[in-house]
Amino acid sequence: MKFSELTSMEEKIDQPLHEVVLLSQMLEDGSDPIELRNKTRIILDAMLDICEKNYGRAQKTLTGLCGDNAHLFSRWQPQMMGEFNYFATVTALSVIEANAAMGRIVACPTAGSCGVVPAMAYALRKIKKISIDCLVDALIVAGAVGKCIAQTVSISGAVAGCQAEIGTATAMASAMAVYSLSKDSKRVSHAAALSLKSLMGLVCDPVGGFVEIPCVKRNAVAVNIAISTAEMALCGIRSVIPLDEVIEAMARVGRSLPEELRETGLGGIASTKTATDLLEKIRGESL
Ligand code: SF4
């Protein structure tokens, strides 16, 4: 599926984009739009609940490689960040640390990138006071962005690098913010394209193959990229390269990434001396 097909259909039938996404899904597999909307509401509720329960919580990760970052950051008086960015960053750290501590999460699109979209949803709800109904609409649109990427590239770091996981999550979160705040599908596509271009080629290099380093902090940075691309798109800044073409380029980049940079734990920061030393220490402790 191409995102431009959805926006063309939107113009033809003169319905808001989230309704078009539901309709397109019904045409594709017979899904009932009302049921699909209800399912999306359940997913959104789960995301918000997880954010609420974990916000600023002190949590050690499974291996102890990292942890407690959300707690530390939640007690910090931000020096440069505004309220929205700060709140979203604490939330992203909190959710991804819950994942690394084997807590309950919503994989969106994956477990490794589970902090980005929920952090955006929670910040939109708590700081911008966006209604639940509007967030459901926006999550439906974000899901369509994710689906376009999944069908053309992949949402797996093992297949196309971290651009496919964190990159996709960032594009989805950015799309969600723009749709919540404007309902403008063209701006949504620019926000998603700007996000993917910013993260194109991002490698998947988890230390020891554990979804901890660099994944935890990468989620927190990613939500800030989503906020800045959404803000740019909202003000009318365009991506010169259309979203569908950016996604196709991302697929080509993913295919050209060497195996070491696709979740094998063999390249990037996973191959540094410190990473190797840390892994040896963990192995020593578990003997
Ligand atoms: S580095 Fe790899 S494992 Fe970690 S979030 Fe990115 S794609 Fe997932």
C-alpha cells in the first residue's frame, strides 16, 4: 500500500483520512471499521495505562546493562527542553525501560521501539489535552504509516536496520501528532517523510543482542525527532521527496546494510571494546 493512495482516496470520497484508512482495510480484508476502531481504542488505552504506571519509575533492565534513566530524568529540572518534549522524553524512557525490565508494553511497531508512539500519545493527552477520540483517529492514521513501511520495507531491525524500527516508530509518532493537531493528511505525510529521512540508514547494533544499549536512549531521542518533524510539518514545511519515495529509498538502504548492522550484535557500538568488556562481565557473573 502507498500512502498517496490513501490521500487520493480521501480527496475522491471527501472523508477524513482516518475513515479512509478504516475503509481501505475493510476493502482489503473485510474488517469491520467499527471493530477496528474499537481495537485501536483498546491499544491506545493500554499504551496510556503503561505510560501512567511507569512514568519516572526506577527500573533495572534484565541484564543490568542499563536502567533507572527514566527515574533520573524525571527528577531533573530541564535546562533547555520545553514541557512537551521533557514529558515525552521521560515517558519514552519509562516505557522502553519497562520493556527491558520484562514489563508489559505495546509493541509499536516493535518491542525495541515501544517507547516512541506511546510517549507521543501520552504527552498529547496530558499536555495538549487531546481527546481520546481524536487520539484514536490519530493512531489509526499512524498505523497506516506503519503499514506502508511494513509492506514496502520491513519493521524489523534484523531485516532493514534500526531505521525500520525506531525510524518507523518516529514517523508514526510524528504522523500521530500532526493528525491530532491538524487533521491535515498532507502535513501528516510530510511529517512522516521528514522523520524517515532523518533516521535513514540507522543501524541496528544492540550490545550483546539485548534490546537495551542503544535502544533505550534511542527511543527517548526518537520522540524528540518526532516532535520536531511534526512541528515543522504543522507550520507548513514540506518534505521535497514524497513519503512513498522516501519509503522506497529506505527499502533500498535496508537491503544494502551489511549483516553486522542488522541485529546480529556484531557491528556498530556492539563491537566496541566497552561493549565486549561488559558482555564478558555479564557472562562471568552468570556462571
Ligand atoms: S538497535 Fe536494533 S534492537 Fe535496538 S531498537 Fe534499534 S532495531 Fe531494535
